[in-house]
Amino acid sequence: MDVDGGARTRRRLLRGGLAFGAAVAVGLTAELTSSTGRASTGAVDHPSAVWTPATSHNYTASRRTSSYPIDLVVIHVTQASFTNAIGIFQSPSHAVSAHYVVRSGDGEIAQCVREHDIAWHAGNWGYNTRSIGIEHEGWVGQPAYFTSAMYSASAALTAAICDRYGIPKDRDHIIGHYQVPGTDHTDPGANWDWPRYLALVNAA
């Protein structure tokens, strides 16, 4: 995500959300109007997460993995505080969400979208349908936000997701937002310690 409050960033965010909406309107009407278009609420997929739901305007209700396979985890950095990132997901005007947000200071995990639903996080509809998006509180240029608590909690979350869906725990399947085709985002940025993170994922 890239939400620093500037006009340029806000245009990026909204442009990505509008692209998701266009894809839904063109190709996914049947899913939205069928029984698969019912989002679950009040439960979490990861035991230590806290249910903090995004507005239903900001994701697509689905029934993955029967509707779409899940084979990727996408790592993001919020470019906002933990609280503000969640507030953006809860605002219908932003058209963006992620499945999880991890807090910097203590590694608390908020689940905002159920894993079987499609969060609008990657800026690419095909990647949204096949991935789980994890946001991390902080800014790409401020490595102090990438704490040991954050790395440990996020790695345990990613490992559990990979185990649930049979996703290999490697850099081909655990990717940064910057690797999504068509994106103009750079997160998690050069300060994200990929070797450390992958080691933690594989040790979890």
C-alpha cells in the first residue's frame, strides 16, 4: 500500500481500486450475485489475529479456493500507521484492502478480510484472486519500523498461510508488492530483509 496522504499517492490508490472495480464489473458479476458473494464475518483464519473488518465495499466476496486457487503471499508496507491503514480499509471511498495488517511495535495482527474473499491489495486483478495480502505498518524508507516482533509475527502468519494452501515457502511464492505486474509501488522496499524473513518463515 502507499498511503502517505499526498495527492499523488491518493491518486495511485484510487486508480488501483478503480481498476479492481472495472475488472469485477466486466468479468465477475456472476460471482458477486451468487451465493459465493456472501462474506463471512466475526471469525479469523489465523488464531492470533484480531478481527478488524474492512468495509465490504473494498473487497470481493468469494469462495476461494473453489473459485480461485491461492498460491501467493504478497508482502506490503502501509506507508501509514497501523490505525490509519485499517481506517482506510474501512472507508468505502478508498477501494483498497488487505487480508492482514501487522503492527510494528508488538507484531499484533489485524485480519481485515477473510482469506476466502479477495482483497484489493495488489493493483492487478489476477494477482488479487490468487494471493493473500499482508500489510506491515511503516514506511519503506524507515527501517526502524521493521522490528523483530513484526518480522516474527508476520513470518508465523505467512508460514501458516503457506501450510494451509500448500504454497512453497520461497521467493517465487512469497513476493513483494513491487513484483506484481503493472504496479507502480515499491514496497516493501530495499530495507525489507528478505533472507531474514524467509528464514523465519521456514523455521516457523
